[in-house]
Amino acid sequence: MKIVQIPLLRDNYGYLIVCDKTKNAAIIDPSEADPVLARIDQEQVPLQAILNTHHHRDHTGGNEGILAKHQAEVYGHKSDSGRIHGLSCGVDEGDEIQIGELKGAVLFIPGHTTGHVAYLFENNLFCGDTLFTAGCGRLFEGTPEQMQSSLKKLMTLPDNTKSLLRPRIHREQSALCHVSRAQKSQTGVALRARARLTHARHLHGAFDDRRGETNQPLSALGQQRNSGPRKGGECDNSSRPGFCFCRR
């Protein structure tokens, strides 16, 4: 499996995934069309599918332009019919997607929106706006309980699962709040959380320099879990569950 990151807009990424055997490809969360189309041409791969994690424009804005050039299926949660341009395959928890000979699983993770999904290919997790480098997504439609449940679901995946994240440094205040809460609970956790934030800042600062490269901003879920504030082995952040990555 080959993964090609494509920087989009101000601080977004799309991910072109390619089956090693068939060279069939899918694009995940294309914010805009032109950079994606250019990269598809550069890689010389047939586009089989567009995989949208949710309906927000910064994840689907490129659908129309891509579909004007390529015949591809469009995947998204079944509840987002009418909200995702070109949606042809509505999916839900436990569904399987096949790109060439590459098989992926669908995880339903509402919270950021009511129809948010993640895609898991091998040990690579594409989780949209549910999990960021130093925090989680804002609750636009879902409830805190839904986000808590979705984060717990992600934390049941193996520690070596690679989450392909977006830095979202323009939400740095939330990340700093996360670090501050960790500082009050455990020094070791605070240091790890601060390291995650430093990493996020580095990714954002190098954003323009990485255009055209294929190094993904990867984060092992084990690292994410260790950045979460805990107290006495339990979450001490129940009022803001999105900032807790503990397994309970």
C-alpha cells in the first residue's frame, strides 16, 4: 500500500492511497480538485474512488472537479446522502471497501458531525476531524457523549495503528488547553503532550515545504493515548471528554 499526502487549502491534507498490486487508487478527503488531479496524473494511477470522512466542505470541496475528470465511486456515511457531492456508496460501521486488492474497514465515529466515519486500511487510520495531533475535532453536530464513544472506539485499535492526522494549528488554543490540563495532573503526561504540540507546530511550519512529498504526518495511537490527561488511572477530564484518550 502506498500513501501519498497532498497538502490542500491552508492546513488540510488529502491522502491518495494506491494498491501496490493493481495500482488502483482512492483519494481521501479532497478539499480541492486541482492539486489532487495533478498528483493523480503524476502518479499515473487510475482513480477508483473518493472516500469522504464527513460532509464538510474542507473534506469534500474537490469532489465535483475530480468527478468531472474521473469516473469514481464516492463513499461517505449513508446519512450524508444529499450533503456529500456525488455520494454513490453510503457506508456504515463494519462495511468493507476494496480498492484494487486493498481492503479497508469503515468505522462510524460521530461527534464532529453526525455522519462522521473513519477508514482503516491495514494499520493506517484515516479519521478526518475526529482526532488531531494535540486534541480532537470541534462538536458541530454531535454530542460530547458521541465524541467520547468515538474516541474510545479508536483507542481500542492496536497501539501501532498509524493515524494520519491534520495539524490544525489554527486551533492551537485548544491544544494548549489540553497541555495545561495535563500539566495539572501528571508531569510525564504534560511533557508528552507538549511534545505532541511541538510536533504539530513543526508540521504546520513545514506545510508549504512538503508539497509534492509523500511523508505523512503519522501518529501512533499509542502516542495519542499517552498524551491524554489521567489521574489515578482514570480520566480527570469528564467535562471535556474530547481531550481524553484513555481506554476505559
